[in-house]
Amino acid sequence: MAEPPDIDALWEDFHRVVNMTSAELASWLRVRDADEEAEPLPEEAGSPTGRHVLAILQKRRTDLTDDDVRVMRRVVDTVVELVDLENEPEPERTPEDTRRRHRLMTLGHDPLKP
């Protein structure tokens, strides 16, 4: 992949908003997909975007694909839209807050993590 001129900034932004480690995210994706009757294979757990974020966390910047860059941009935009990064963490108060936190965690951002 030819590196876009802003790849360094995107890499930094992505790793700023994705505040969960790859182990934490992998565990979260498995827990989210588990139910009483079945649990998916670890590599199949979670949403496609969550699995892609996990794969990006396990890569070096020089190994990124164009698809990785698109996902990174989408994740950064989504997390920034949903979270005031200067004022997190915030306490959970309602079921809506819990849903919001779970959606963010699927993208690798835990709003309750310092």
C-alpha cells in the first residue's frame, strides 16, 4: 500500500481512541457473542468491524492495507462523534449509557477506562 501523507496522524489518532489492548478487545468480543447455547470460535467472535480493529491492533503501521486505513478512519470518526475524549470517563446512569459503552467497546474504546 502506498502510504497516504496523513497515515502517521491517523495511526496516532486510532491508537488514542482505541484505548483497549488487543487482549481486552478479543476478550470483549468473545463475551459479547457468547450466549447460553453457543459460543463462537475466537477468531469469529464479534462484529466484522470489531474483528478488523483487533487485526489492526496486531499489525505494524507499515503492514496496513487500504481497507485497514478505511476502517481506522471510520473508527476514529465514530468514537470522536460519540465521546468527548477530554471529559471521559463518565459514569453509567441509564440503559442507553450501557448500550453506548458496549458499542464503543466493540470498536476498542472503553469510555470508563482512564
